[in-house]
Amino acid sequence: MSDIVQKLWGFCHTLRHEGIDYGDYIEQITYLLFLKMADEREIKLPEACDWQSLKEKSGTELTEHYNDALRTLGKQEELLGDIFAGALSRFHNPVSLKKIISLIDETEWTGLDIDVKAMAFEGLLEKAASEGKKGAGQYFTPRIVIQTIVRCTKPDPRNHRDFSIMDPACGTGGFLVCAYEWLKAVTGGGALERDLAKKIRYSTYFGQELVERPRRLALMNLYLHGIEPEIKLGDSIYEIPESKKFDVVLTNPPFGTKGANQAPVREDFVIETSNKQLNFIQHVMTILKPGGRAAIVVPDNVLFADQAGEVFKVLCEDCDLHTVLRLPDGTFTPYSPGTKTNVIFFTKGIPTDRTWVYDCRTNVPKITKKDRPLTKEHFAEFEKCFGSDPNGRAKREEKDSQEDRWRSFHISELKARDYKIDSLKWLRDDSLSDTDDLPDPEELAAEAIDELEAALGELNAILDLMGNGYAAEE
């Protein structure tokens, strides 16, 4: 698979000279792979839109034919039209288009393992991010992290007929794909009763994505896995959600503060804040069914930011915040290597009594792409400590961690800390006492920026209060 990615990526370098950027290139591969796999599966497409007709053309006839095919596919009904809606060819040189068609034609994609097909997209996205291509980080969450989250939360549609899984910031659909892969693994390949199989294919997996390109890639990615999801294009935070609720929500909201300059006007948000990640937590609480469970990836600054305590107080009152996983430094290398991240697990409808924290960061060597990559072994002990109950109710003991990485905190301790979850620490960080092993300057700068942004948010809140107070007096 790495050879295939390397081939495709090498050709992307060539296309840059023709004005095709990495995002356009990956999108075009999405369209062409769809047509190739449809041909392999003998899926009937509109006349003159199939893979064989593309292979037969060359020169300007090929570029014109490809443009016509994309327009025709975009006018189709249901998922096919959704995938190709507004699709345009970025290939102006017929020789380049012919070459990429030949490259894709060399591989029988339906003969690859189901998880490998997604790697074609993810491998290219990872390549783009490692070379500093702006925006790549919004598309990809490390598969190792997603698989751990999915194994813990067990999103099993066999539990009941109306079972549904949602990612309100789905990117290219990584969480939804891994949830389906997990189901296939636990069912020995996905052997299911016919009606249930149909329900799983068409009405179990849901998502929402703000940006058109990753949404299109998500639809394609899931289609390659035999799933036809409902993924809406829109802003999960600033738009009022529909009445539908979900059994499981798995998500990694976008990091940073871009676009978060005002608080959403939503009655279901108890705490008014412009912090995107805190609003995503409130949004997930809204869209969960009573008894539903969630896992959300959040950066450290969300755990200590302005109003974080208020949001987590509401969360602990309305939900059981049973587990927090502190991820290793560098988990999001190469996308955002300096960002410290966590996963919070909670169940709606049960107030928090005790929160268990697993520290997979302190005194763990920083993750790097080549020398110290993220592996499933990083989370093996955590998964054992988490236990078999997806709602965090399995028997848990601190001695389950050999290095004292697993500890519980009573709700009274959270209250004493004003619900600032970032303060739940107990391990001594050896690197802080070793001047030869201090964090990288980039990491120190990222921490400083996070703390400054949090302080700035608190100052702005104070100024707002003062402004409101003066207005009231006048």
C-alpha cells in the first residue's frame, strides 16, 4: 500500500507545475477511484460515465469526455449525485489525466483489504501534512487513536433497531469508517440478517462537516466500505440541530480558535461561550440520546480555558464523565505536533460520581513520525484499565496500571478544582527536572500560546461584564 501511495504522491509533485494543488489532486483521485471500483464491482453507471470509456479516450477527447462524465454523474439521484455534486475536472493537460488513469488502473482496488482502501486517501493526506500543506490537519485523526476509542465505546448497531452513530465534525469519515470496521471484525466479516444489514448500510452512520471537500471525501471513503451514510454539509455549532438523537457520538472537533469570534445563539447551550471546543461538548450533550455515550478528542486548553469549569460542571451534572485519557505528546504529528490532547468519555443521563484518568503522557517519549511512531501498544494498558463496559462501569482498580498511570477522582475533588480537569495530575514529570531533556521550543511556545489565549479569554469576559454593568447603570 505504501508503494501505491508513493506512486500517487510522486505524480502529485509533477502536477503542481500545472497548478493542481494537493487538495484538488486528492479530490480528483476520489472521483477516478470511484469509477474504477464501480467497474470492478460491475456497478452500472450512466452511459459514457464508466471507467472503460475513460480508458479508451486520449488527447483533448479525454479531457472533454471526463468533464462531461462528471457533470452527468452530478445530476444523478441519491448518493451518486451527492458525491459528484459540483464536481469539476482540474486536469487541463490530457497527458496528465491519462497517466493518472493508467496508475489507478494498475491496481485492483476491490481486491485489497477493506481498511487498506481508506489508506490511499489517508496516506496522501498524511504526506500533504508532513510537507506543511496548510489545512491538512482538519482531515485526519490518527487511526490508532480512533481504533482505541472505538474498541472502548463499542458502537454496536445490533443492540437495537434504531441504533445510530454520529460524528458532528467528521472530516473524511475516519471515526465512522473505524466504527464499521470494528463491527465487521466482531461479527466475523459482517455476516448479518438481511434487514439489519440494510439498516446498517443506509441508516446507521451519520455525520456533519463544515467544508465541502472533506465531506465529499467522507462520502466516498464510506462508499468504498459499503456504507451509504447521511453526512450533512453545515456548521454543527452555529446551526440549530434537528430533533434526531444518537446512541453514540465519536468526534474530534477542529482545534484552534479560527472562526470562533462569537457565541452561538442556541437555547440548548447552558454556557454562552465563543470557545469552539467547549461548544462542541455542549452540542454533543444535546444530540445524545438519554443513556447515549460519547468520546471527544479535546486539546489541553479546553480543560483549563475560560468557562471550561462552567461547561464541565454542567457536563458532570447531566452526564457521567467516567474516563479521561491523556494522550502522548506528539500524537497529532505531523499535523499539529505541539498540541497536547485528551479524550473524554461520558454517558448522558447519569451524574458523575467518579472520574478515572489515564495518563499516557507523563514520562512517555514524544511521538515522532519515524523514530517513535504512535502504535496500539501505547494504549494497550489503557484499554485494559477501561474495561469491557462501554459506559465505563466495569470493575476498575488503580493497581491495573503497572506504572501508576490510572487513578480515580471523586466528584468532590473535581468540585474543589472548579471542574478544571487539566489539574487532575499526580505523576512527577522527570523531564522538568532534567535540563538536558526539556520540551522542544515549539512545544513550550504552543503551551505558552494556549495559556495566553485562556488568560485573554478571561480578560475579555471581565471586560464584557464591566461593559454590561456600565450599560445597566446608564
